[in-house]
Amino acid sequence: MHLQFSEDSSDNYFFSQPHQPFFVLAFINSIVTMVIFILSYNGIIHLAIDSSQFHTYGIIYLLFTPAFFAFLFTTFPRFTSTPAIEKRDYMRIFSIFYLSSILFLLGSLVSPVFSGFGMVLLFVGHVMGMLILRGIYISTQLEDKVDIFWILLGMGFGLLSHFIFVISSLLYAPLMGLSVEMSIYLYLFWVTFSVAQRMVPFFSHSLVAPDKGLLKIIFGLLVAHLLLEGIYTNSSFIVDIAIAILVARELLRWKLEFPHPNPMVWILHTALYWVPVGFLLGGMSNFISMISDIYFLSLDIHVIALGFVLSMLIGFGTRVTMGHSGNQIEADNFTKMLFYYTQVVVLVRILVSFVAGFGYDITIVFNISASLLILLFVLWGVKFFHLLIKGK
């Protein structure tokens, strides 16, 4: 596929709305990242950088970060009743994300110098994207900006965690744990949850207003989680269980229909219900790991990142792609299959952690899990890339 980045290509549909190139880049990055990672895990290729850091950076900053900008660059102006983002502005950032992704991925195979330069360049693009969102927040005339504030705060922590990751990779390795914890809980989870508590009840026609005060409590508990993990690994289990209980009570108060007959809403509800499940499993597994030598291979992180964040991304990404291409927002059989298949991916990844926890060799189940995730990204691309590139 030939990508033409010139600003005068106004007739090029692919670049006509910000979510289109950013979503395509996010899913292509995810496929390439996971293919390289699974080949590295099986010893077929050797990475020039640490494989765990490669996997973490690829998923958080090459997949989820451009996907977040795809969604927010499109919806933030609508949330705030401000003008749409100028094409030249989002294209500048997309070009940086595109080039830095190539540098990081190729550098991971060739030299850490190139991958390091790619991370620095991607961080610059991340800063530029945040400045646009911050400018929208400042310029809006809305009286109630609480929801927008929480989303922007989460994006801010994403920028901070990105900075710490780069510093850890290039200068001071002990900061890596802080970067990963912050990026999962105060960035990926918080941004997704802040958007979901605003949008999902609306799509579900729920008459119960979300408890805005609860957001402050949950955010405070997430900060406590981060502090406890910094003091003693796995000691955050009490906080995680508290978050699971609070979110479960809130979701029950919303009276969300489950299973919902509309697949476009079902996937969003399913994603939300992974939140209490993920924090509960995380709390239990962290407690077991703290008092024993049993480790569950980042079970908590993967349930939150895949069960909640990825499921929500698949749901919202599909909805935005359909709606902004002039198509009816309805799920055909293939799309329904994708939604169900996403849950299979999550369940198999949970199985990987339990196999690891019981001390068995995870090679087979890991390869199955990674392959299923790659196939999910490929199938979504087969179904929706033509809408993103060519429209209706």
C-alpha cells in the first residue's frame, strides 16, 4: 500500500479524517510487533533489544497510543463542541508516528540505536498530539468539563509513562517497572474507563447517570496501587480487590442489559465486565505471588489490557469506522464473530498465566495465544481496512 503524506492531497479519502490513518497504523503495528515477538520467543530471530521491553513498548505505544489518538482526534472536538482538527495538524503527527514505528521495529532487529531513536521520535509525536488535545480542552466553552478532564489526565499520564520508558531504556533501567505500571493503570485503563463511563451508558440508553464522585475514588485507588507496587511488589492486592468491588457495584447500578441483543453494544458491556474480573484476578494472583513462589505471568496486566482495553478498542474502533464512513452501525455475522473471537483471545491468554502459575511449560499455549491475537488483528483489518482507506 502506497502512503502519500502530502498535505495537498485533499482528494485522498484515507487521510480525510484523523481516525482512518491512525487506526490502520495501529493495527498494522500490532501485527508486525506480535509476529516479531513470537518469532523471537521461539528463537527463530534474535532481537537487538530486550524482548520483554520490545513487546511492552510495541503494544502500549505502537498499538494503543495511535489507536487512542485515532479515537480522540475524532471525538474530542465533538465532546467539546469545538472545530474539527485541521488536516495538516493531525497529518504531521501521523507522519511522525509512521516513521518512528518503522525505526523502532527495524531497529529492534538491527541496532538499539535505531530503536532508541524511534522511541524518542515517537515521544515527540506523542507530545504534539497531547498539545492538540490540551488546546481543545482550554478552548472549549463547555461549563462541565469533568469527563474531558479525566480523559486528558489519563493521556497526560500516558505521556509521562512514555517519557519514563524512554529514559529507562536508554539511561536508567530500574525505572522500567514504574513506567509499565503507570502505563497500564493510569494510562491505558484510565483513558479507556473515562471514555467508557461517558459513552457506554449513552449507547445503552441507560437512565442511570454514572457516579462522577466514584471516578475520584477509583483514580485515588489506582495511584495507591502504583505506590504500593513501588514499595513492595504484589502488595497492591487489597487495592485491586477494592477497585473490583467498587466497579462491579457501579456497573450493576447502571443496569446494563447483559447479554445485550445488539452486538455493537454487547462488546462494550463485555469489555466493562472484564474490569472487576481483571482486578479481582489481579488481586488474588498478586496475593498468592506475594506469599509464595508462584507467579502468574502478568495475569492482572493482560486481563485489563486485553479483556477491557482491547475489547473496548475493537468495539469503539468498529463503531467509529462504520459510522464515519457513512455506513449503518450494524454488526453482520463476520463482525459478530470478531466480537466473540476477541473474548476467546482473552480467555486463552488467561490460560497461559495459569499454566505458568502451575509450573508447566507454556510454549505451546503461548504460541497459540499469540497466534490468536495476530489473527484477530488480521481479521479486523480484512473486514474494516477498506472502509478506512476507501470509505463506503
